[in-house]
Amino acid sequence: MKRKKQMMLAAALVFGLTVLSGCSGNASPGGSEGNAPSGASGEAASAPTAIKIMSAFSTANPPDPKGDVQKAIEEATNTKLDIQWVSANNYKERLNVSLSSGDIADVVMIDDPFSTVFRTSAKQGAFWDLTELYGKYPNILKQVPAAAWEASKMQDGKNYGIPRPRGAEGARYFVIRKDWLDKLGLQVPTTTDELYTVMKAFKEQDPDGNGKDDTIGFTANVLPTDMGTLGIIINSFTGANGTGATGSWVVRDGKLENADLLPETREALEYLNKAYKDGLIPADFASLKPSQVDEIYASGKAGIIADKTGNMQEMISKLGKVDPTAKDEQAFYPVTSINGYNPKGPGFLGMLAISKKVPEEKLDAILTAIDKWMTPEVFDLQTWGIEGTHYTVKDGNKEPIQDKYEASGIENYNQIVYVADPYANSLHRNFPQASIDLYTKLQDEKAKTSKPDESIGLYSETFQSYGPELAKQAQDIKTKVILGVAPLTAWDDFVNKMKSDPQMTKIVQEMNDAYQERSGK
């Protein structure tokens, strides 16, 4: 069923996209350089371009290189593909060996563009700088969100690969039981004070109507490396987005500030300690696994969860077994913003990097091929495969031939080229129309206040050795303060210590230097 839903989404996306292959492609985002390729507007070369690619596969078997789907993709993109498929289970190790040895394929799927090994390789000139080039290829420019190009820049402000696009808006945030709100005569909260009022009502006013004191406000947890879903409340106070690879940061007055050192974090901890005492969050939040957090909501015992509304069907399916009155968006309603804040995703997951060993003429051919691969008619090949082999058409709708589709492994081509539905975080195209309309409207509204993680991709050498232990100490104290086993003054003491700590001072300076360099300031 899950595979069917994914493919129905992809099919709807394919039919909904605009074919851009006829565009002139002159909109380079940063101007043009003297040695820039000629762009994608000309006719493809008569001879196919041979391209060696290294990528991961996550199914039982990778696609057949001699299969009909790869042949069709090659014909459509005028290429001859030599794909080295590596199991996702050990892709990172194989990739690091490849980068360290310099034995690099023409095109490489980079799962973590900010890893030390890739940073070093890019800095040493192992990959093409695409910053001034990607705007010449209309589909690449169109299908990869601007937020992804910005977030995937290296510290020097350059793009060393094509981000693999994902939806940026509709990131995980508060989702609420609106049917409970309506029953209790409450409005969707917009501030942390209103949020507390709602959580308290969900705990104390029997929103499920069973006459028992068995509900809580917000099902949440902490994780080994960060504050987990409880961190969403803290971020709603500070305006920081996520914890990032170097901790949680927020831009104020043009400078990065570590969110832990802000007075708003102290306010959030005081808020959460009170919520814990009032029983508004799980008593065992500190030990809950993510699946257990979901189970609490799915069992009808919590009024708020941190999630993406794109997961509505799975949640409602579970929730409906214990509460048949729970219906679609009424039981899975997204909060637009709290304190004028909601998070924005990076808009990408990894990237495609092109080896600098590739000559300039071939670079243009590769980019032209990827540009063509991103058109709906070509992307449709890897989404569905070949009619009669991988799918059939019934009443005008494509239906997968499940065993053949899964055995083919063609979905792994998504690891190389992918076209993201900008609303994928918020909805699936087979949702009820009322849910689609509402979630589309609310995502557009959320986009007005969503905040990106400004620290993504920034590098602090000092953090690499000192930061992880600092983050662990901070989380331990936060958890103890929330639980009430340590006083709020313990957090004050920690913050004061960090403000005078020379290593922390150095981390803040290095992060700001990196931020200024990347932003060109």
C-alpha cells in the first residue's frame, strides 16, 4: 500500500509539472564566467555521452543496466550510463574510499555534502563549481528549490553539486486534534501562551469524552543527540531551526548566536518544567523512542504531536481503530506558526557532484542530460517503468504490477535524479480533496513565516573536538531541569560558564566567520 501511495503521488506530480525543455535557459543566478558551458538550449550531440555514475541502492537488487527502463532513459537523455550501484548499507564507506583515493566517477551521489571528506575534496578542486552554471539549464533551475541551492552552498559560498530536491516547506511542526479544539471551544494556538492553554485543556477537560483522566497535551521526547520533538517548543521560543551538525543557531542583527546562550532558551525550559509538573507531556518523555511518541497519538491519548501532515493517512488509519470519529484533517491539523515561527526544511537531501576530471565540453553534456532527465516524460520512466512490464493502465489510472516493479529496483534511479513535489511534506495527491485543499492553503500560509536553518553547512574546527561533549552536557542539564531534578539555576550556571569558556567563544567566532564568508559579507 505504501509503495502504491508513493507512486500515485509521483504520477500526479509528473502530470502536474510544466515541461520546460523549450526554455532558453539564460537566467544564470550569479551571472556568467568566460569559461562557462554553452548551456542546454542547443541540440544534443549526435553520439551518446558516456557517463560513469556512482550511487546507492536500497532495494534487494539494483536496476538492470540492460533493462528497458535504463535503455529508455539513455535514449531520452542521449547517454550511455555506466552506473556503479553500491548498497546503501555501506555506501558511506565506499564513497569515502573513492573520495580519499581520487578514483572518482564522472557523477557521484554525495549523501552528506558537508562531511569532512567531501569538504576536503571540494576544497582541493576535485569537483566542478556549478554556482555560475546551473542557471543555464532550465529544468535543473526549475525543479531544485532556490532554498536548496542556498542551503547546500559550501563555506566559500559555492555550489559543488546539484542538490537532490525535497520539499522545503511543511517541515515537521505541531499537528493538533482540531476536533478536540472544536469540542472544547478553543482556537488553533498562535503563541506559546495559547499553546499552553490548549495543552492544559487537553489534559484536564476530557476532550475524548470517555470520562477518564487519560489524555495529555503534547506527545514528545528527547533523543540521544538533541532535544527531539521537545526541541520544537524550545525553537518556538528562540526562533532557531533544528540542531544542525554544529548545534542550534539563530541569526540576530546579522550575526549567528548559539541558541543555548539566549534568554529565550531559559524561558522555554521554565515553560517545559511547568508543563511536566502539570502532566501536559509524557511522564517518561526522556526515554521514549520516536515510534512510542507516535503510538501515544495514534492511541488517541494526546492532542498534539510534532509531524508532517503528509503522514496523515498512516496516522488516521491507526487512530481510527480506537477513535472512529477521528477524520482526516480534523484529527491531523497543522499549526501554522507559534510566536510567528515555524521551521523550513533545507529543500534537499544530498547532491550530485561532477568530477573535475570531466572536461568542460563533457560537463555541459552531463548537465544537459540531467536537465533532460528532470523533464516529466523522462522522470516518468523511473517512476513507473514500462507499461505491461512494470504497470498496467485501468480506467485511465496506472497500477503497478507489484512483484515485477519491486523486483526491478528501478526506484533506485531516484537516488540519482529526482523531481520533488513542493507540497510533498504536507500532502499526498490521493488524499481526500478537502485535505488537499486545506493542507495546500496552510502550507502557503506557513511559508510566510517559515525559518531556515542558517547554520546548515557551516564549519567550525573547534566544534569538531569540543562541540559534541558540550551538546551532550547541555542536553543533560535541559532534561534534568524539565524533570525538576535540577533547579533552573543549574542552567544559568551552565550558560554563564559557556559564555566565558574560551573554546565556546572560539566556536561562536568560527561559525560567524563561516557565515560571513558564505554569505559574501
